[in-house]
Amino acid sequence: MNSNQSFIPYGRQSVDEDDIAAVVETLRSDWLTTGPKISEFERSVADCAGVRHGVAVNSGTAALHAAMFAMDVGPGDEVIAPVMTFAATANCVLYRGATPVLVDVHPDTLLIDPAAVEAAITPKTKAIVGVDYAGQPCDWDRLRAIADRRGLMLAADGCHALGAEYKQKKVGSLADLTCFSFHPVKHITTGEGGMTVTNYSDFADRMRRFRSHGIDVDPRQRAERGTWFYEMVDLGFNYRITDFQCALGLRQLTKLPRWLERRRGIAARYDEAFASVDMIQPLKKSADIRHAYHLYVVKIDFERLGKSRKELFSDLRARGIGVNVHYIPIHMHPYYRDNLNYKGGEFPAAEKAYEQILSLPMYPAMSDSQVDAVIANLQEILCGIGA
Ligand SMILES: *Cc1c(COP(=O)(O)O)cnc(C)c1O
């Protein structure tokens, strides 16, 4: 069915004429980088996340690296992170010469398991990083209680969760530092880009230096003060984002509420369709959150289906449905296996879930008929229902 429909990817950006105009206008301005659009974008994202400071950088990965630097994570330190996430969540700990200590996730939500966090704490533990997987916030109250009781810092990889809420609090205001990504599949895009938000001005200052070689005054301030003098006080990087990217981000952010609503509408349509199909189990959603639906993840009973995930994956792709898998648990990657001595079997919930999960197409420009096409194709393959 629908053999001539165009390919439906699992995620994609929406870029309108006003986005393009904003980028072009900034290209004609005096500042292509380190200019006024950057602080304007930082202000807007921080407001949207309910926090005081935002530090924009050129990727979500750089935002995570900056957060680790801000917390002074270094050699000899351990940072606890969930195993079901994109590798960058743990890589940023390795960048600092510290050790990521991976823990298992809850099988129903694939969110970090607070009991596993508690069990993984050692005298070397410095911080916990929660990942709001798929766009659903972790159990931040429990993570906060653990961090406070054990004197640890709490960071969030919020790359899936811009606009999500936990007990009426916005993602961004729940951890000490929260990192966002503006890659094209995320909620808003700057091409590549990221930001770490925080209520702590000392963290924000450290991250501003970190993104620009560890230098203590930014070039615009220097130009305004008419001085050549600067000092490098930390070992930083060039993680700067450009003004034309931030101009794009600012336009994109105005559409975030509408896009979140659309993502939630698509999820509701999937939920309703799959409620009666017991071979398809969407991940569980807790009652006290507002989901941001970066991903719509289902678990499929492949044993009952009598087909492998690989077969279903290529069947759907052949029908123009761009499903994906998020994620291969971090410890299963050769780099982690070889360098951190994982053998497999350490994280039964994540490993079992990995065999069952599939991410279905989810992006704001997806039409109802495209959502219905995904549902119909899945039902047809799984249950032999339909044309
Ligand atoms: C996208 C993503 C990142 C990395 O962001 P980039 O902008 O691609 O560097 C990190 N963690 C998670 C969970 C992500 O989804």
C-alpha cells in the first residue's frame, strides 16, 4: 500500500522563509560570530527553560563537554550516566579524563533507574547525568534527593527534551546544568548547535571561557573597550556558534510551542492506534510530566511476530517508512567494550529493550495522513490487517 508515497524520515527539520530571511539579514550585518544574536538566543532559550543563564556552543556534544568542565570533572572522578543514550552523553566524561559509570534503565520508560544510580555511587563519584530519553523527563525528584544526600552535582542531557516539563517545572530548571542540541532532528535547529543552561553564574562564566580557548574576555567586549589585552586562564576550545545560526535559532524558538503541540498530537494518534495492537507496546509515560516527544519509541514482540527486527526494519524502509533504533546501549560499542572492559550482560533491561525498540517517524511537519500511513503499514505487516 501507499507504494508511491514519498519517504517519511524518522525526524526532520522545518525551515520556513522567515528563518531563511533571518539568516540572510544576519549575514549582511557586522557580526557573523561573537555578536549580538548569540546573547539574544541565549536569553530566549534560558527563558524558555525557566533558568537564568544560557551558554550557546556549536553542538550538543560541546554543550555536554562544557557542562563537565563547569563541574570541574577531571581525572580520578566518576560520573554516573544511563547506558541507553547517545554515546556523546558518556563521551564528554572521557574527554575530561574522567570515568563514565554506566547504569541500567527502567524497562518501561528507558529512563535512568534511580536505584541503580544509588548503587553505583563510590567515593570518586562527582556527578550524575540524567537523560530525558525520547523527551520524557527522568524522575528528577529522586535524582535530586540522591545527589543532595550524597553531595553530588546533577546534570541533564536534555537533548531530547526542550519544552518538556516535570511536575510543572521546565526541563532546564531541574538539574544544576542542562544541555540541549540544535541538530536538525531535534526540537529546534541551528544546523549544528547546542546550549547549556544553568541558574549558577559561576558555571555560566566558566562555560563562556571554555567555548573560546579559555580566554576571559569575549572579542566584542574587547572591541567595545578598545583594548588588545586578554588572558587565557583555562584550557578551552573553539566551540563558538555563529550569529547567523543563532538568528535561525531565534526564529525557530518562536515556533516551539506549536511544534510541541504537533508532536504531542502525533503521539496521541499513534497511542490510540496501538492501544488495540498487543504486539506493539509504546514506552510508558508517567502521569506528572509533559512529554516533548523528540522520539516516539515502541517495543515490538518480535518472537511472536516471527520476524526479526532487521526484516521489519527493511520491510518498513521499502515501504517508505524511515524507522530507526535509539539506541545501541553505550557499553555495546567497540570503543566502550575495549576501553572500559564491558563484556555484555551488565545491563539486562537496556540490553533486552535494545532488541525490541523501534523509533517511528515523528516531526512537526508530518501530516495526519503520513501518521496514518505509518500506522497502516505497521498494522499490515504485524497483524496482516489492511489492504
Ligand atoms: C543529539 C544528542 C546529543 C548530541 O548533540 P549534537 O548536537 O549532535 O552534538 C547528545 N545527547 C543526546 C541524548 C542527543 O540526542
